[in-house]
Amino acid sequence: MRQSDSCHQSAENSIEFVMATITRMGDTLRETTACNGSCTAEDLINAGFTSTEIIEHIEDAREYAILRASQEELINAFC
């Protein structure tokens, strides 16, 4: 395997990992807020996220959670 192929594959894996983290964090935000009325940094840490992950991805995770909640509301409205 050439080095450029290896770097490309590492970048893809990294992007996939970041997207999976954002998705999981967004789902945690949504589910915890639905159950408890809010979701704190402590809730996220208890769910297995590191402080660094929270700092780096919280805004994207919030946006994902909002979009996901909106999609579910739309689906439920038409069912």
C-alpha cells in the first residue's frame, strides 16, 4: 500500500470516527434532555464522552440533535 493510500484511508477513518462521535453525542443530548429536561456536561461524561470530545463536538452534536428531533416531529405528524 502506498503512503498516500494509507493517509487517505486514515483520514476516512478519522472522519467516520468524528461523525460517529457527533451522532452518538447528539442522540445522547436528545434522549437525556427528553428524560431529564436537560443534558449537562456531566451527563455526557457519564455517557462515556471525554472532555476533549465535548469541547470539540458539542456544537455539531447540538445541531444534529435539533435536526433529528425536527425530522422525528415531521414523521410523526404525517403518520
